[in-house]
Amino acid sequence: MVRDERFQISTVARLTGLSVHTIRAWEKRYNVVSPGRTDTHRRLYSREDIRKLTLLKGLVDDGNPIGLIAGLSADQLAGRSNHVARLSNGSTNGSVSKAKRHCSVLVVGEALRGMFAAEAGDLEGLEPVAMFGSLASVPHPPSPRPVELLVVETPTLFSETIESVSTLLNDCGARRAILIYGFGQRETLRQLLGAPRITAIRGPIRAAELRLAASPEVDAAQSEPSWPTSFPLDGASGLAAIPPRRFSREQLAKLSRISSTVQCECPQHLGKLLSDLTAFEQYSLECENRSPEDARIHAFLHLSTARARALLEEALSRVLESEGIRI
């Protein structure tokens, strides 16, 4: 039986893909979750809290305004997510699959082998069918039994690592890989954008956190959480994932006319940056496409700019709140 563990907000942010500031803002404005507190008043989140936040993020990424779905329960959010998934797959009468009790896992990494041996109670539902110390020691074929999930731990992350994990993922027939890494270059991390079946998480990671990351395979009756793995590059899914705008052009223009107690004039500078990003976001959407590759690149630019805009909107919101500025 998995213990009813509680998780700090930094862990929740890492597993859901939400920033710490967004989690706090959603709690304050919409009361989406009510975490417990330690004696020193630090937030502690339950597994159900993390499930709900993950579902909310997935639906918001699909274009649902947070204000309209914040009051729904986790089960209602899961139902809506399943409905959206069935529509996107062209099916309106499909039923939700029954929950799995066990998920067959291929484990690679010395630390992971020790974790599965010593902390099996926190990894309920994950059944290791084979375990190896490193990627280089995995034989071919990697397992005589079917594998649903590949879990790999590596202290460093290079292009060759991603290629090896992708090859092993195909060889063992798993649906998805969880790659736990220690250090890696930014350029290498960008490569993961082209590997949508690989969920990368910066280590070290606890057993309970790994169980949460693997929950789409273990708890199939629930909507599969949208773990932060990659940007969709096709036009349709890219547009569906565009985060809604939090500031209008009029509000951003108003910032340039408001005096701030911040001597460096951060609100004005952020407003200018957001105005430029918003303009390019629209430009990339309307830019002429001469080929399918053009459409693919423009969809990527549109989504990337929108994600950057959303980050700056969050930064601006925090500055405005700190300064007591209303626009």
C-alpha cells in the first residue's frame, strides 16, 4: 500500500510543470487545492492535489480558461480531459479504460535498482520485469516479457543518451520512458522537444515522486496527466496548446503611462516586451506557408512565442501585485 505522503511545493511544480507562483496564484484566486501546512507553515500537497493540478494544467494548455474550470472536482476534470481526448481521436462513444493494477517496467540505473529493492511500498503498481545497472549493460532483446514503461536514471545527459533511450524504448516496445538525469546542457535538453514519448525529470527523485510520474500507466482509469515533455509541432495541436492572454493590448499600453515605485521601471519594460511578443505571436500565426514544413515551423514559432509570453505575463503579474498597480 502506498503511504499517504505529502509533497512540498517545489516537488509539485517539478512534477506538474506548473511554476510555484502559478500554483500559489491558483490557490489564492480560485481555491483549486487546500494543502496542509507544516509547523513552519510550509505547504504540503497530497497525491490528489497533484492529480488535480496536473489535470488543470492539461486543460488550460488545451485552451480552457482557468476561471471556468477551477471549481470542478478532480473526477470532473478527468472526465472533461477524457472527453477532449476522445474528440481529438475522432471517437465520441469510446469508454474509459479500466484501471490497471500493475504496470510492467524496465529499470535502468544503479540508484533505481536500489530504489525498487528497498522502497517497493512506495512504487505500488510498478512491476519491474528486468533491471540493469546502465544503458550499456542492457542486452538485446532487453526483456523476455512485454514492457509498458521504461525508467532510466543517468547522472549526465548527452545527445547519445537520448538516442540510446529512444532506441531502447522502441526495442522493448514501451509506451513511454521516464528519464531521470543529473546534469545536461541546454542544447541537449532542447533535443527532448523532438522526443514526445520521453518524460525528462531532473534528479534526484524519490520513490513516491517516481510513482506519481508513472501514474498515467498505473492509474489508467484516470485521465492521463499531461507531464511536461515536449512542444507539439503540428498546427492543430500547437494551436490547441496556446495559453490564453492575461493582458490586453490596451492594458499593456496603459503601463507606459503609469509611474511606478520601482526605480528600474520593470513594469514598463515588461509591458514593452510583452507587446513585442504578442505582435510576433500574431505574425507567426498569420505568416505565409509555402509548404508543410513552413506550416510546421510557424506552428512551432507560434507556440514557443506564446509560452514565452505566458512566462512574462506571470512575471508582470507578480510585479504589479508587489507594486499595488492595477491596469
